[in-house]
Amino acid sequence: MAGYRALDQGADLPFLGVVVSALALPALLISLPAGRLSDRIGGTKLILTGIVVTAASIMFTVFLPGLPMLLVAAAGSGLGGTLVVIGNQTYVARVGRDSPDGAFGILSASASLGQMTGPALVAFAATLDPGSDLIHPNTVVGFCVCALLYLLGIPFSIFEHRIERGLPIDRIQPGQNQRKNQARDVLRKKGLWRAVLVSGAVLVTIDLMYSFVPVWATAQGIGATTVGFLLSLRAGVSVISRVGLAKATALIGRRAVLIISIAGAAIGAFAFPFASTLGAIVVMIVMGFGLGTPQPLTMSWVVSLTSPAQHGTALGLRLTANNLAQLCFPALISTLASPFGVLGIFWSTGLLLCSSLLLVAPRDPDPHPGGR
């Protein structure tokens, strides 16, 4: 909706890039402070704050139109969204401490379902107005639906808050000296930096898939509808893979699941440039499983390496690293591999995944049986 609003107000493509950056920048800047804050006050308070901030930012651009106001609203939405993400992850780490793989798997699957259904729902509502169409949706209606969807989270977050209040939580107090160096202490945890790097590598792979599958399709003479189907197929398979994580890690361990999934994704990346349309469907199914499981497993891996009082800080560090990876690696890989065409891009991605396998090889992902 922000993109459509910007175009309606005469923005050019570079400005749209600035809008995207305004959405993403808060996650890079405040993930770590937000994680520290959630360790002190609990995740659910961050969730409630993030919901209100995001909904208010969305409505801000409805009542105060204009491109500068749109940038302010985008930054506010990015801020609120980051608070919700960190708060949710911290809450799940605490309430699901007996089965973190399954808990984070369900959280990730739910987020993926929202990303699959939310845009379609908002776009449908924005085109119901008689004066709008598929090319020019009613952005006011779209923004209002976005805000409403966010506000629907309030009763659920209140319910979560009641549960969190009953949990025994070893919170860091604001006056404690160790809070000042908490991020440094967390990063020194054995194995934590490897979990963070694996998470970033997988996330960058997903971004590159969305960017370069259309390039592959153009070279093959394959239409945009097929590209949309392939990317949706990967996302749908990822949702399914995350739902069954608890059983998978209980059966063979978190480390084994990570190795199998990342290896499968790497093989898919190496094979994709040579695939036909039918072969691409098979590759996307493999990559759906391969790219779907590592994200929640790296969350539970990070949580397993830290104390309850450090979960928010650790998850904030992970999210910060993810955003740095998203900022740096796609441009670097594209620059270095572009002379070799689509083959170079996907093979570079495969090599990136292979390098992350070396980080999973030690036994840190399974500090306890079943990944707990």
C-alpha cells in the first residue's frame, strides 16, 4: 500500500527504494536495544507498544498525505514492527522453553501464513471501492485494513501478557552493571556467532531467490504467473516444514535437521539454473523445506545457548545480524557473480549455504537431547 500511495502522489522508483529503506532501517538500529528492553520488562509489553506504534503510523499517512509524511509513517511502521517481532520471539522463548524448536517453528509458520494471506486480503479490500481498480487501488481503504489487522492483535497480546506474568523470569534489572555489557557477554557465548551467521546466510538466500528467479524465468521464456506460483510454492512448503519441527528434532536432533535442510537448499541452488519448469517445481519443494527450517531452529539454537535473562538480547543480536546480511550480501554476490549470469548467482548462493554447513558441523546446535 505504501508503494501504491507513493506512485499515486507522483513518486519515482528511487523514492520507492527510500520507502523500503525507511521500513527496514529501524530493524537494523533498534533490534539490539529492543532485545535488551524485553529482557527487563518482558516481551508482551513490547508487542503491545509495537502494535500501537504501527497502527498509529499507518493511520498517520491517511490523515496527513504527502511523500514526506509517507516516509515518516514507513519509519514508524518499521519501528513498531520490529518491537512486535522481538517481543514475540522473547515471549515464545520463555513460554516454550520446554520445546523451543516446536515453539519457534509454530511462530515462524504463523508469520509465513500472515505474509502469504495479508497482502492478498488488503489488496482485495483496496479494490472493492467503485472508484478503484487492480491498477489503482484505494490506498486509504488499504491502510485502514492494515491498521485494523494490527489492532486485532491487541486482545491476543493482552492474553499473552497474563501468561507471561505467571512465568518465573530471571530479568535483568536496569541498575545492574552487567546490563551495560550484556550484548558483549552474549556474543561471547560459545557457538552463538555461528547460529547468527547461519541465520543470515539462509535469509540472504531467500532474498536472492525472490530477486533472481524472475531473471532465470526470462532467460527460459517462462511467464510471470509461473514465477509467482514457484515462489508461493516455496513459501507454502516452508510453512509445512516449520509445523513439524518439534517431531523432527526430537527424532534426529536439531543439528541433523539443520544439516539436511541446508544441504538440500544448497543442492537446489546448484541445480536451479539447469531446471525446466517441471524441474523448477521439484527444486522449489526441496528449497521450501531447506530454507524453511533453519530460521526457527537458529532462534531456538540462540536461546539454548543463553540464560532466560539474556534471551531478548540474543534474539535482538540475531535480528541485527540478519538485517546486516540482507543489506550487504545480496549486492556483493550480485556484483561478483553477475559476469557469469544466472548460473553465477545461484552457484554463489549454493556456496554460501555450503559455507554455513561448516558452521553447523560442531555439536553446539544440540546442547541437550532433542535440541532442548
